[in-house]
Amino acid sequence: MFNRIFLLCLCLCLDVDGLPLGCRWLQHKFREHSVKSITLLETMANSTNTNTTQDADVPFPDELYPHPSEASVEDKLWFIVQLLDKVSELLSVDQSSDTIWPWQKSTVDDFLVVMHGQTRGLSPCVDSSKKKNKKLHHYFKKLTSHILEKMSYSAEAWELIRKELRIHLLRVELLALSSN
């Protein structure tokens, strides 16, 4: 009997702040990785002479972002994991073709390592068997078709993508902070 009470108390102590068990990475490492990813995006912008005032012609469906006061911590984290996966997928183009980024490959590779690190760090916090967000998938598909393909994977197209990703990563950081 004493052992059961002790285990219950231990579990309650480990599950502080409403975070799922095993999700301390969010509190200790997410912000560090988030700052690094945004810094790398800024480095990409500074490494090219491409500067566009044009905005992406693909509006993000804002209703997809979980409202911090209404969504559960796990729902917010699942959304973040999916978005980070889509960001990685978008930048993981075949570099043997004509779709080469206007940035240094090492910077993009570093960015992708940070994205994968965030996804790996948050993976224990979510139930990956949950249904994936189809609207999020369609949004990123539109970024590819309406911007990259339509603009022939030009430096200007990649700059529009970089600006969009920066906005999303800033929003994801705020969403993650609301989960702490």
C-alpha cells in the first residue's frame, strides 16, 4: 500500500506545470534551439543580396494555431512538432537538381539540424499516433507550388519562404512558451 502511494506521489511530482511526463526538454532546451534557428534564418538573409518587400501569396490559415488558453499542452506541442517537420521537409530539397538555395549549404544544414533537434526533443511529449493536420500539410504544399515552383526556385522565392518560416518559428516559440 505504501509503495502505491509513494509511486503516485512521485508521478504527481514529476508531472508539474501540466507538461506530459518526460517533457522537460521543452523547459530546458526548446528556447535555446528556437533562438538558434531564428538566428540561422537571419544569417541566411544576410548571406544573400536578395531582399524582397513582397509577401508570400499563400496566407497561413491562422485558425490552425492552437489558441494558448484553449488548447491542451499536448495539442500545442503536437502542432509544433508537425510544423517543425514541415519546415524541415520544405528545406530538404534535392540539391542535385536546379532547386538550389541562395544560401550557404552549411547554414541550411545547421538550420535543419536544429529543426530535427527540436522535433526529437519534443517527440516524447506528444502522442505521435494522433491524426496529422491536413490543413498544415496543404499550406506547406501551397508554399512549394505557389511560390517556389511558380517562381522557378529563384533566390527571391527562397527569400519569401525564409521570411514566412521566420514568422512561423516566432509564433511557435510563443506557443511553446504558453505551454511551460
